[in-house]
Amino acid sequence: MLADRMTSEERMKALIEGKEIDRVPVNPFIQSFAAKISGIPFKEFFADPEKCLNVQLLTKELYGHDGGFSFGWTDKGAWEFGGKISYPEPNQLTPPRNVDNPVKTPEDVDRLPDPDPKKAGQFPKMMEFARLLRKKGLPINLYAGSPSTMAASVIGKERMLRWYYKEPEALHKVMRKVTDFILRNTDWFIGEFGAASITANTSVPMETNQLISPRMFREFAFPYICEIHEKLIAKGVKRFFIHLCGDHERNLPFWEDIPITQRSIISIGSEMDIEKTAAFFGEDYIIGGNVPTTLLQIGSF
């Protein structure tokens, strides 16, 4: 095995700047794995930002990967808008889960609050985690959606998929609510840390073509993602990390019109062809991902 000639920080900086690097960077998204190998209960990992960061730092030191650090879980929205969550039991290796969606009928939509991210759900702890990163001189990630994923948490995933057909007006109202919440949170983070020093993260699992058609993406997802990206770039955000979770091949033409700064990272799942995706976005963007998780878990190298 060849020894690394760069630190992880040097490698990622050179990658973003388009300079030569010593090897392909590895970002394995192993935050929950860090909790598992450290032995701390998952409830503590997802409730205590300081413990969450400490075990991620130790895991990075142990494995030498190039990934960053994050706090929270993907299923944001229900808790923030008045629903309930359940933390994992001591023997459960899972993130917290929603146990009550605040929206069950179209009439519930008009009763949704406009929550303050400084007080809502997991977002205050996300800020606490970001402040710990800043104290250590580590890069900070900014949650930028997706709105569809947050809306699915507010409504319930199965119900939302039905609403694309049965309640499109109510669904758009929820999309408006969650988009405004995301933008309030981005204003809070940018005010605290400055726009130029953070990376905006957009993950789009609910927009995969395994769940919705390109037509639905154009009507219900595209306008809100565009709005968030446009406003972040106008405020001075320089970098994005986009995760196309699942199969987004038929949605790719719309990404041509979604604002993304150059040298941003586009991560894809194993369902997509990495060469075709790279050819679509072009040389101004960094393409990663595509490795099946089963190969990482049980494959040989």
C-alpha cells in the first residue's frame, strides 16, 4: 500500500481547487458507524453534539478517511413542525424516527406553524455542533434541503406520494412552508459563520425517479431547490455538496438549470452511471459516489 503524501485537509483543498492530489479521496458517510464502533448508545450520539463530534474525530483518525463531520439525521421536518420523534432504544442501531406527522389532512396544512430554527427540533443542536467545529477549525456544512424530503417528513412519505396526484395544491403549500424554514435556517448559519466559509448540503432522496417522474420533479421539486440555491449563491455561498440519492438519471436535464457553483461536489448512488453523470455535469464539477454499499460491507479489495 502506498503511503499518503497529503493530509486529508490538503487533499480536499487541492481537489476543490482543481490541483493534483495524491489519491482519490474517500468520503464513506460513516457517522452512525462511528457511534457503533465507539460503543456509545445511538440515543446519545444523536442527542449530544459534543459526543457525536468526538467519536467522529476518533473514527477519522482510526480509518484515515477524507469525509467531514455532521450532526443530525435525514428525516428532518416532522419534529420541527410540531410532530413527535422517538429516540432509539439502547439495543437499536438506528437514528431517531418520526412517530407522529403534523400533517395528515389538507386542512392540517393551514394550521402549520412557521417555526424558528433556533428553537425547532434538531436544528439548535445542529448549530451547537457547528460551533464546536468552528472552535476546532473544521469545515462547517449548511443544511440546504431538499424541501421535498422535509415535506415528506411533515406529511408522511406514503401520504405525500399520494398527494402528488390527489392534493397538489396542499402539497405546494407544505413545500412553501418548509422552503421558508430552510431559508430561515440558512440565514441563521450564514449570520453566525459567514457564507464563504461553509458548504451547503443538498440531498434529494425523495426526488429519485424510483419514487417520482421527471414531470413531478419539474413541478414540485425543481422550483424550490432553484430558489434555495439562488439565494445562497446571492448571499456568497461558494461551495455545494449535492447528493443524488437513488436513480436521478431522468431528472438530470433539470439540474442544468439549478444554480450550483463550480468545483462543487456531486455525489451519486450506485443506481447511476458515474461516467454518464460526469459527462453531463462536465469538468467544472467533482463527481463521486457510485460504489454499492454491499460491496463496501462484504466485498473484497
